[in-house]
Amino acid sequence: MVSARPSEPAQHERLYRSLRARIMVGELPPGQALTLRGIAAEHGVSMTPAREAVRRLAAEGALTLSASGRVATPALSEERLEELAALRALIEPELASRALPRAHFALIDRLAAINGAIAEAVERHDAVAYIRSNLEFHRTLYLRAQAPAMLAILETVWLQLGPTMRALYGRIERHEPPRHHRLILAALKAGDEPGLRLAVRADVTQGLRHLSPDGAPRRR
């Protein structure tokens, strides 16, 4: 018996989630041009699911869609970078603070294991694996906050920053996981809410402040 082909809504949802994940972890660089035809062909779907997925991602700021129909990943201005970094600095310490009362030892062990995966990605110089594991570290903690609306807003910020984070990784030489992760783990173990807020804020803002509009390090 031949299985039925997925419906266009199902194809759209699958394509949307696939593109969204790729953009969030930096698989596509800033300013990467895309075409609806190319997206459709790559994922084996018709133009309609591709068009709907692109429109949805454009509404989230993950893609830019010009009046002429040109599709691209966002190349963020300095002002936009600062705005998104400020959002992270506001939202993530709050999520971490809300997660702290539910930060049991099993969660802390899980975060430490993810930090180990980040270290392995650093050793391999694998930017995408680094970004994916880094986001997993933060998301795993923030899920304990039980604040789904706040987390949804944050994921939209991560989505817009994904390509830029990939560009940033290529400009900052790393030899170990982010040092602030160790401070986050220590604060969780100690139940230190002010220390946790400080460590999270430092972790999420330290990298982006080094970027200028063209991706070069800023002058201090």
C-alpha cells in the first residue's frame, strides 16, 4: 500500500521547523540569500509550503523579505544587535532566577554534561555544534522557570541572532566553554540568586558587545 503524501500544511510545518532550527544555530551566515525555489527543491516540497514557511520566519525576524521578493538571513545593524543583546540581558537573568527554586541536582548534572559537549565542540572548532549546545544549556535551565511566554519571546531573540552568533564565533578564538557557565553552575549549587543573575547576564552579553555593524571587533 502506497502511503499518502504529507499535506501542504504538514509540509509547511516541517519545513518551517527545519529552517528555524538551522537559522537559530547559525548554519546560515548573516546576509545569506535564499530563493523560494531553492528552499522548495532542497526540502522536496512545492512552492506553497516554502512560501508560507518563509513568511512565517520573516514575521519572527529570522529572515528578511523585500518588496521584490528577495529572501535573506538578517545582517544586523549595531543598533539592532544592541537591542537584542539588551533583551537577552533582561529576560535571561529573570528566567534563571525563576528556575532557581527548581534547580535540583539532576538538573545541575545535566547542565554540566551539556557544558562538556560545549567543550568538545570547542576542541573540534565546530561553530554550529557549539551554538547548538550553548542554546541547549540555557534552554534546559530556563525550562525550569515554567514561564513559557517569556521563553517563547527569548527564542525569537535567539532566532534573530543565530547567523550573527555564527559570525561572532569565527572571530573570537575559543579554547574552553564560556567561563560564565561555571559561575552559573556554582550559583545554582549554592542557591545564590544574585550571583546567578550576574553570571547569566555576563554570559549572554559578553560576546555581542564586540561586534560592529560589519562584523569587525569594535574599538574600545
